[in-house]
Amino acid sequence: MAQRPANWDLETDFVAVGSGLASLTAAIVAHDQGKQVVVLEKAPKLGGLCGYGGGEVFAPNGRHMRDIGQDDSDEAAAAYFDFLAAGFNDPELTRTLLANYREALDYVEDKAGVAWEAVDGLHDYYYPDAPGSGTGRYLAVKLFDGAQLGEWQTKTWAMSPHLPPGLTHREMYEWGGLANVTKWNYELLGQRMASDQRSFGPGMMAYFVKAAMVDRAIPAHVETPVRELVVEDGRVVGVRAEKDGRDFFVGARAGVLLAIGGYDHNPEMAKMYEEWHEWNSSAQPYFHGDAIVMGGEIGADIASVPPQNLAMFYGYNIPGEEHDGAPIFRSSWECGCPHAIWVNQAGERFTDESFYKDYQPRIRQLDGRTQSFPNRQPYLIFDGNYRERYPLGSYAPGMDIPEELAVKADSVRELAEQCGIDPDALERTLAEFNAHAAKGEDPKFG
């Protein structure tokens, strides 16, 4: 922690550290309550991790569900949350969340102009089997015209390398999703991309940046990482940031909010909190667990995500592909398409390829006999039918894949030998899988 300087470089009421969904929501509300606000952002652009993601907000029993003819209740939502938590949640806090979240969601729509719409056709992950599960609970934003951001248009994430630009959630489902990607309307998407029509996370955060920085003129400083909290008489009174190569002290009369993401690019924290020693992230290269460090320095409680967290995913890097000066690690969304299966080095299927929430517990599976994790570094096995129909990262269907990314062979045995997989086991696995697939069944994983 830092000591109070003789003079502040900037003094305000409320300092919002970070510029993602949580931080900008807080900044907007604080401003509307008459507070002076400043936003400090480590990255060169505003939007945080939310500006890179899918832009979905889970909103059970919300008003937009009625727009698509769906009914819901807080009781059903609570039952679903309890199921997801696997016993780790505090039921009272879960119900407090449900009792209050709609006020926040409606506020940013009614007061800040965020144009939500329900995503018709998107079910809860565990629908219909889980108690309280439903459909139509996710919200996304309507297309946003980037020109509305003015000077902030070039200082926000216009697109994410993980998502198709200019495509709305609703269109993605209407057009058949990834499995029908060759038949999407690319002429329309190209027009939207050229005119900076934003969707998914980039679109969602554009609404919040407009509401905060354009409509309310809340000042924001990019490339200004906060390094320490300033404490006086046991109270946080400001922050020490870095700006233009020097210390930048900002005083906060009413408080400081740390909303700066996780430890995506801090392998030591990943090892500590995730019990994981081989870790990469698909997030921008600006998340190093800074809030955990700063909070810990002043004695704040630190909570870790319990082991039923299922956000972990298999991923890969296409050699030479970078974004913001760092390698892009892509999540393997392609694995849910037909004509592909996951196998481990033993040549065995170990998970339900169609349901990525099944991967994470399989990844963590420890073989007590060998003290190894047999499913930690798997192989996605696919055929020519797959490549003609589906993309692989930035490689469109039918494009040649570089040798550094994938191994190609004329036979299953040859492929197994090149990858170091047990060839007999892989031949057996594929024969069994294909025989059942021809009947439309998967007895191993349902």
C-alpha cells in the first residue's frame, strides 16, 4: 500500500479502477447520484474483458423474457442457481441477488440507454434436466453503431478475435449457428464490419462507454495501471497509478472500486487458485490479479472460486497469431461439431464433445496410479468432412491448415503414430464411435 502524497495529481469523489461492465456501471450510477467520478484503465482501450467476450447477461425472470413469450419465476431461478453451485453457495445471498439484480439491469437500460433483447433459442446450459432450468433467460444488446462513441471509437474494442463481427445472437441462432457457418450472410456481415456495427461483448461495452464517457463526460485514463491503494488512518483515500512513465496519485473522497478482472495472465496465481500449472487465457494480456494483490496488502478477504467452476476450456494458439502484442489462445468451440472427437494420449474418448461443461472435471481427473492427468492435453481428431464444413479458428472451411497447427495422415494408425497416441486404441475408439454414430447414438456419454 502507498502513503498519501503531499499533493494529489487528481482528486475526485469516486475512482473506478477498470472499465468493464462492473466498473462502468458503478461509474454511471455514482455520477447520477451527484458524485465526481474518474475511470482508470490499464489497457490502451476501454471495455475490459467484457469487451472481448460474448456479451451475454444472465437475467432470469426478467422483463425481456416476456417479449419472446417465456415465463419464469425467482423460485425457479433460485433452484437453478443452487444446482449450479453444487452446495458451495450461500442460499440467502443467492436470493438477495435475485431480489435486486433487475433494478440494476433496468437502470442501465432506462437511464443509460443500453438496448437489451432476450436471446430467443438460447437455453440454460443444463436445460431441461437441471431443477429450475429454463430458456430465454440470456440478454444481449442490439447492434451498436461505433460512430456514436466519438473520440472513444478507436479507444474501445471494436471486435473480438473470438467472435464473428457484426453478427447478433439472434441471427446466429436463426442462421444455424457454427454448424451452418458456410451459409451465413457474409455480404451483410461485411457491410456491418466496414461501418463498425458492433455486437457481442464489443457492442455491449460500447453502450456502456457511450453512457459513461460520451453522455456523462466521465473522464477516463487509459494506459494508467493502478499499482497501490493509498491508505490513511485505516481508510482507503486514493490510489497510486502509473501514467506516462511516472507516479499518478488520484485522491478519492468517497471510495475506490477495484473491478479489474482476474489472474488470466498470472501463472503463479493460476497455480495457487486453480491448482493448475499449465495455463493460458483467451483474454487480453492485461489481467494479472492486481486487485488480489492490492486488496491483500490492506488485509481484505480473498475468496477463490470453488472447484466446480466450469469455465475452463481446451484451447490452442495458431502460430504467429497475435492480438494487442500477445499470442491469441482460442477456445476449441469447434469440437462440438459433427465429424470430430476428443481423445487422450491413450486413444480413448473421455468427454461429451457436445457439452463443454463436461470437459472441466475431466481435465482435472488425476490418475492416482501414475500421478498424471491423462486428459490434460488431448487431441481433436477430425476428418475431411469436418474441414469442408466447419472453421478451425481463423481458418475457414476448406482452407489448408499449417503443419504447426494440425497433423494430417492417410490412415488412423499413421495419424496416431505421428501424435504419439496408442494406435490400436485409437482405431478401436473410432470404430466404436462410428458404429454408434451411424445409429444416432452415443452410449458412452449419452
